[in-house]
Amino acid sequence: MKLTNEDVNEILQLLDAGPFNELNLQTLRFKLQLRRGSDGMWTQDGQILSAPNLLSPATTAATPPASAAHAPQQSRHAETEHLVSVRTPLLGTFYRTPKPGAPAFVEVGSHVEPDTLVGIVETMKLMNSVYAGTAGKVVEICAKDAATVEHDEVLMRIEPEST
């Protein structure tokens, strides 16, 4: 496997935009470890070298499961304006189940909390968790299991709990 500068830039963008804080990639020829907010890099023998942070300062803080960048946004459609739309944080493949044949994370009618895992988006073999971001009841699932989804596409809609 040849890793190009373009590949490394894409990996860094995924780490920067994703909800995860660490990436480990290992092939027969190399081992790559990236951590959000890390102050160093590791060599093959495990020594830490001083290095500038590869991510911008604004992205080095640990992000909560439902960060503002990935939090559901109010739908723009009049008929669903009271519903909260859960959107995909990245382009990739959306999975409603943790593995083939397993029950879905949520179904229509499921009660969710802000930290409820509602799906996974796979991008470049990296699994990115998608959280509800709000408490309420799932009223619509818009994306099919194993479907390709675009960045910011609506995955499902939640009727928020009354406060």
C-alpha cells in the first residue's frame, strides 16, 4: 500500500472533522498513530518526538459525542419544523446496526437521549458514531441501512421531549 501526501491530508481532514480523537493505521510497511491534541509523534521503536500539532488549535479539544458540529439541526421543512433532524457528520456508508444481522441501534418509536448511539457512518474504513443529540422519540428514519450518505444528510428525525 502506497500512502501519498493526498492520502495523509484526507486522513487528517477526517480526524479533524470527525467525532473521534485517535486514529491508528498499520500496514506491513508503516505504522501511523494520530491523536487529537497530541504534542508528539511516535517512532517505530516507541520513542516520542516533539512535533507541532497537526490539527488547528480550534480542533484540539476533545469533542463530546454530540458536538455542535455534529449536533442535530432543526429541519427546514414546514411540516417537520418541530422535529429535530439527526444529520451525518461525514460522507460515507450509514449503518443502522453494529454488525450484520444485529438489531438496529434505534427504530421508529424508540426513545432516545442526547448520548444515544443511533448509527455509524463508515468513511475510509473508519467507523464514526452518530448520536441522537437530543432527548425524544424517533419518528422517521430517512437513510437505509448500508446506504451511501452525503455530508449533512438527514439520517432520522426525532420528536423532542416537551420541557
